[in-house]
Amino acid sequence: MKNYNFFRSGYRSRVFRLAVFVGVLLCAGSGGADTLIAHPAHRAARIQAVEEARAVFEEAESAGAEYKAPYEFAMAKEYLELAIRERKEGDRIGIREFSAKSIAFSNLAMEKTTGGAK
């Protein structure tokens, strides 16, 4: 009977609080794992993808795509901003996808600006 009262008292609540605390730590740590543990070459490739998308976007901007191909220009800008945000948050897949889409829309905008696509 004595042991039953021991488990009945605060022991369960302490174990439950400890389990919740460990669970929160595991969930919170998973978001930053990419930036802390990722291989430097992989991190550099993601940074390069965003910088490449930015360079192509700036090229489209200097070509006047903002006025000659406004839809493509706006989509390229939005995808570039999403890629930058995903890089800050550590989403590896989002960086690649949004950078590629930004580059594709920037290239399409430049084609429409220069008259390459009819």
C-alpha cells in the first residue's frame, strides 16, 4: 500500500512534466538542426541558389521586365522573397523550389521583355 501512495502522489505529475519538457525540446530542436548540423557545402549550395535567383531577378529588373512583363516579374519577385524567407527559416526543400521558380519566371520575363517569346 505504501508504494501505491507513492505513485499516486506527485510522482506521476513529475514524470509527465519531464516527458512534456523533453518532447518540447525535441520539437523545438528540429527546426534549427539544418543550420547547426548541416554540412557546410550543402548550406553553401542553398545560399548560392538564392543568390543566383537574386542575380537573375536583378537582370530581369534592369531589362525593364517590371513594365513589359509585370506578371512574370511579380511572380519572380514573390518566389525570390519566399526563397529568402525559407533560407532564414532553414527549409532546405523550399529554398531549392522557390529559387528555381524565381529563376524560371525571371527568365520568362526577360524573354518577353526582349521580344524572344511571341
